[in-house]
Amino acid sequence: MSRPGRDDSPDRLYTLTGGRSRSAPDAPFDLVTLVVSECDPTPGMQSEHSAILRMCGLPTAVVEIAAELSLPVSITRILLSDLLDAGRISARHPRSAAAHSVPDPDLLEQVLVGLRNL
């Protein structure tokens, strides 16, 4: 069994990315980056771009998008960079949301006291 995208012809992948082999250096995409559509697909869009916008109504990880499109993650990142540059998607890393929700110190102290009492 081959991995998704391994049987794709190089010509197809070249066409999908317009000949680019890497996403922009400042692109925030790693495997778990969550992507959300900011608009609906428009007529004339590349079919892969349209598919991404349709599947990302809710936050979707880059690796899930690549699997759904049956494309290598590197190609998916390039397509996502195109959409991000156009303002059609937003992206955030899951850890950035967790960093803003620091537990209440009083609650942590109560938990510690409870654990000691066990």
C-alpha cells in the first residue's frame, strides 16, 4: 500500500503548485496547525483550493487536509500558503490557544492540598 500522493505524477503536482517546491518561509503551517475558512469558494478557483475551503468550515489540521486531498503535506502547505496570502483562510497553532488559558493559582493550590490529604 502506498502513501497518499506517492502515485501522483510529478507533472500534476508541478501544475498544482505552479512549479513551486516549497511554501513561503514565513508560512505558519506544520502538521497540527489548525486551518479555518474565511470565505466560500468562488467560481474559477483551483479545485484543490475550493476543496480546502469547503472542508475547513471548522478548524482542521494540515495533516487531515493533506489526507483528504490525497496529496503530500509539502504540496498541501503550498496550497494553504496561497489561500492564506489571499486572506481566504486563517491558521493558528493549537498551542497558542492553550497558552492563553493559564490555570488559576488558587485552584492549583486547592488541588495540591487535596492530593496531599490523600
